[in-house]
Amino acid sequence: MASLVLGMFLCTMIANWGGLVISMVFMLVYVMCSMNVVFSWGTSDFVSYNSTSFLLVFLSVLLCFLSIICTPNNKETKYLYCVSSLSLVLSLFFLCNNILSLYIMFEVSLIPTLLLIIGWGYQPERLQAGTYMVVYTVAASLPFLLILVWRGLQEGTYDMQIMKMLCFTPSELLSFFCLLAFLVKLPMYGFHLWLPKAHVEAPLAGSMILAGVLLKMGGYGLIQVTSCFNIVNNWIVCFLVSLSMWGGLLASFMCLRQVDLKAFVAYSSVSHMGLVIAGVLLDRSFGLGSAMVTMMAHGFCSSALFCLCYFTYSKINSRIIMYLGGMLVLYPSLAFMWFSLCCINMAAPPSMNLVGELMVVPALWSGHLSLVIVMGLLVFFSAAYNMYLYCSVNHGISSTYLCMSHPMSSMELISVMSHVLPYLLLFKLYMFF
């Protein structure tokens, strides 16, 4: 953590981003060294060390680092300070052992995210998009804060390890309000309207971090809350699981009618997060494993897709799908990247997405057979909209709206490959263990 704080201080003192890059690299080294390869975990009063939290910290810091690399033209000190602050808050969120501190970090992360959208967004509607995000998140999390204060006063502690041992089982209504804050953050279909708006208006770094890391705060929060409050499979949980699966299917349908590239990838995220919600709430070992694998895979894949949207926009100065086409002839390297990431996003073998989708099937089967049928339809339409995205952008006659531009630079290629290589490394580690 000291390396990130030092990097933030250097960003305020100098106008280049060398200090931040060095601090990010040292932070990655610190995380990997802390893992000790043998996964020797422990807890303290304020920090919890486990495989889930450290993987998400690694994802957070790496994607914040890559978001700076992918936007080399933006070297403003305030911009770098904002990204590094967000990285620090995310790391603290995933390492919290105190549930009240976890809630505080959950809300504090809205501040640098809002500054990224409002300060460096592309469109005049960015203020409205930021307002949507804050209102949805804060309004849904306030009931959870009241429940936390009430439980803390009753039990005399906010330590999550102690709360897990107390085995408090809330009523159906309290269970809903405990889960609501994180369901909006993921988001679940029905509470998702802020996400496409935020993605469309956010800069590249904002979209990468929002899709790659901030949505994972919702998944990690669900895992912690369901264990701390011992939320059982009551009718509220069954309703939320059904709604998340059907919502994921409806989000797949929405992808097929999108005209904006960033909105397309945003609705794809809503579809994938439906599987994460179902895996966590069904409270099976396969479901939790599926949620973790899907979150890590989606983090790298969605961030890389937003990079490709930005690089494609730089060639044509538009994100409207009907204005694209024929990129395969003009920019074959860019088309290959689109093909690879669309295959990963549709869970083509071998990919971590496929592992996550296969692992959630036993958990869904334990719930009800109809959930497995919905899962099959979701997988089919996921392949359909990814094929539609790739063909619309890269095949066909070259669009007359294409501008003269240079081929993909080495920095752009490195930016995309930097997402794919950790993805492949994690897949190999997962298959090895």
C-alpha cells in the first residue's frame, strides 16, 4: 500500500506518470510476494488475507495500471492521481476484515469513479451518467448501512470472522436489503440502467476499471454478506436467482439490438453478471467457484473489449455499429484481436469463461431444472451476439465513413496483449491446481 501512496504523492509533484508506473509495478510485486505462492493466508483486525481477496487485488491494480498505459496521450496529474486513488480504495475494499470498513470503501470508490466520468468523459451527458450511478448505488446501499449499524450495536463487533461464527439468519426482508446494495453494483437486470449510460460517457480508463474491477465489488460483497449474515435459500433468494438468470437472457437479447459499441459490451457485462449472482446465492461450492472464475475472466476480457472499442473509434471517429465494416481488410491486426476476444467472451474452448459456465450448471441443477434450460439459452445467445459483433465490425464492404489512419501501433498491440497474457496465465494456474 505504501507504494501506491508514494506514487500518488509523486503524481502531485511531477507532471509525468513515471512515478505512478513504478508504484503500480511495485504494488504488483508486493501482492505476488504476499501470496508466497503457497497460499499461506491469515487475518488481522482490519485486513483479511485469502485467495479471493488477493486475486481481486491483483486484478484491480493490474487493470488500473493498464488503463494508464492504454491512454498514453492523457498525462494530466489530476487524471493519474484519480486512477491511483481508485486503485488504492479498491485494494483496501478487497482486503477489509471489518464489514463497516468494507461498506465505507464501497462508497468511497464512487468518488474517483465519478470524477473520471465527469472530468474526462466524452459527451455532454456525462453529468447525468454520473448522477445515475451515484443515485442508484447510494440509494440501494443505505438500508444495508442501517442493518450493519443495528447488528454492530447488538453484537458489539463488526469483525467479519466473528460475524460468520455468530450465524445470524435474517428475515426475508432483511435478506433482500442486505443483498440489494451489491446487486445494484454488479448490476442485476432491473437495476442495470446506470451501467450502459456510465460506460458510454466514461473515458477509456473509466470504462476499463468500471467493467473490470468495480463490478467485481458487487460480487465480492455478495460473497461476504451471504457468509456474514447466513442468508439461507428462502423465497427471496430463489426469486433473485430466477430474476438474475432471466435478466441475463434478456440482456443477451438487448445486445443484439445495440448500435453503440460501448453499450454493446456493457449489456454483455450484465449478461455475465447474472451467472455470478446465481452462483453466489445458490451457496454451493461449484457455484462460488464459478462466480470467482467468471469474475476474473470477465475482468480481463471486458477491459480488453473496451480497449478495442477505443482503438476502433480512433480509426473511424464513431462507435455506431452500422457505420463500421470491412475492418478485416484495412486493419487485420485489429480484426484478429476482435476475433480472439469475441471467442473468449462467448466462452469458446479453451477459456476461463467456459470453465465458469460449466461449473455453475451443477449449482443451477440443484436449484431447478428450468434454470439449466435458461442457462442453455443464455449460452446460445451469448455466442450469437458475439458473432454478430465480430461480423458487423470486421466483415463486409469497407465503410465509406472510414478515415485515413495509421495501422495499429506497437503500444496498442501491447495494451491488448497485456490483458490476454494474465488471462492465459490464470487459466493455466487454475488447470494446474
